[in-house]
Amino acid sequence: MDKLMTLWETTGISAMTLGQFSMILVGGLLLYLAIAKKFEPLLLLPIGFGAILANIPLAGFTEPGGVLYYVYSVGIDTGVFPLLIFMGVGALTDFGPLLANPKMLFLGGAAQFGIFATLFGAIALNIVPGIEFSMSDAAAISIIGGADGPTAIFLASKLAPDLLGAIAVAAYSYMALVPIIQPPIMKLLTTEKERQVKMEQLRPVARREKLFFPLIAITLTLLFLPSATPLVGMFCLGNLMRESGVVERLTKTTQNELINIVTIFLGLAVGSKLQADQFLSFQTLGILLLGAVAFSIGTASGVLMAKLMAKFSKDPINPLIGAAGVSAVPMAARVVNKVGLDSNQQNFLLMHAMGPNVAGVLGSAVAAGVLLALV
């Protein structure tokens, strides 16, 4: 009998708490969304499975000696994984639409307003019993409004590592829900006539312009906002490799094998922070709520800025493209194109929307740098 009791005590079932069981179910939900609904499967699948592994009692995945412990320490604690992801995104990004119409930088900047509005919202939530966000916590939460997963993870790892799991899940969940969240906001803030506006064809962009852009971008960042140079620098390195045309092997590796490998470990590392004692709290609910508010404000501010620009521009501007100022590349641009086509079947806005979309990537990185510098 004693041997049976000893054997029972070594099983995970005997040591499992209600919280751990609940988080295993949450991990299963993330797997369902990734596989059945195809919501950001590249990240939600490893995050969900990482959450399941992290909540298996007695397995030691997240303790010193466990694989998830070292994956997190090497990739997230150091900030390496988000930076490598940014290099891959840079290698995949074409700045041609932005260079053809540089005014779109304003839309990418305006869409980051949700970040700073949510910063104050997070502080205001401290009036709710059970919620206590410091300024560092609020800054890390607010970056969700940029709809940029790697940036959110990078900033959270620096400012609020205890909240990393909730922030990452919120950021990638809302990125996956772009086709659901954005269209109602876009239609609410625009008229049918505005959505039908056709924009002029973009001018061709010379190769020399594309080559100099990442060099100019990193130089300006270095001079005016050094705290943003890790993210912007890796992004510009990836983009320079793409546009130079002389390191095709490196570019293809960065675009494919490297970013895919890092994405697997990044997801597992984030999942390792979805432990019951850290995730199941009122603070997590507050983060999820603030994430939705941040993303909505970012979308709305981008559309409103585009409406303002349209009033003073000699060239026609469809205000829908302002919604692409969030960093969800290229999903937000595709959503803009779809909403535009719903109003006018001859109105193709995809390339126009890619301008503010890639500007939003830089905008979120700069916003993260500003928050790091201030906090």
C-alpha cells in the first residue's frame, strides 16, 4: 500500500492544482485557435503547447535545468529572439510603397497614438481592487496598441517580465483578430463616399532609394533615439540585405529558416510564462481589456489622421489606408484593401496601404524606444 501511495505521489495528476489544469485548458484553446481557426498559427501553436508544458506538475520544464527555462533565459531575457525576428521582418519588407509616398509616415505615426493613450489607461486601472500596475508595467502593456508582437515581447522582457505571457498572448490574439476588429471601426469613422475614393498610381522607386533608406533610418535613430536602435537596427540590417541583392543566401536564410526557427523557440519561451500563478489574476484581465482598447484607438487615430490629410492634400487620399498604420504586416493592409473593394470593386488599395503599414513597423519600434528612454 505504501508503495502504491509513493507511486501515486510521483504522478502529475496527484500534484496538479486547479490553476494548472485551467492553464492547460487555456493552452488547448490557443492550439484550437491556431489549428482550427488559423489565428496566427505560427505563434499561437508553439505558445499554446508551451503553456501546456509549463503547467505540467513535477516536470520541471520552467525550473533551472528544464528546457523551457533555458530557452527563455537565452532568447527572451537577453532580448535576442525579438531582435532576430525583426531582422527577418526587415528582410521580408518592401519599403517601395512608403518611399513612393513618404507622407504615409504620418499615418504610421498616428496609429501609435493608441500606445500612449493606453499608457495612461493602465495607470488609471489601479483604482480597481486587485490590479496594481507600475509605470514600467503600464509602458509594457501599452505597446500592444502597436500590433507588433516582437516589439511587445522585447519591451515586456525589459520592463515587465512577469507580465510577458499575458502581454504576448494579448498582442498576438488581437493581431489575429485584425479582420474582425478593424472593419467596424473603419466603417464607423468614414462615409461610403470616402471609402470609394480612388488613389493615384504610385511612382516607381529607384533601387538607390531603397538602398539608402535603411542606412538613413538607422542613422537618424542613432542620433535622436538610441534606445530604439536594437529594434530599428536589426530591422534595417534585414532590409539592407534584401535590397542590396549581393547576399541572396543570407537574405533567403533570414526570410525563411532563421525566422522560422526563432519563431518556434520564441513561442515556446512565451508559453513558458503562462504559468497558473502568474497568468490567473485580475491583472491579466486588465491587460486583455487594455490591449483591445489600445488596438482600437490605434486603428481609429490612423483613420482620423488620413481624413485630416485628405482635406489638405492635392492628391486624393482614401482615409481607409490610415487603419493600416498599425504594425500588423501585411494583414492590416489586406483588410484595408478588402473594405475598399466592398465599396468600389475597382478600388485596389493594397499597395497604397502598404506604405502606412511598413511605417507602422518603424513607428512601433520608435515608440518602444521612447518608452524605454522614459521609463
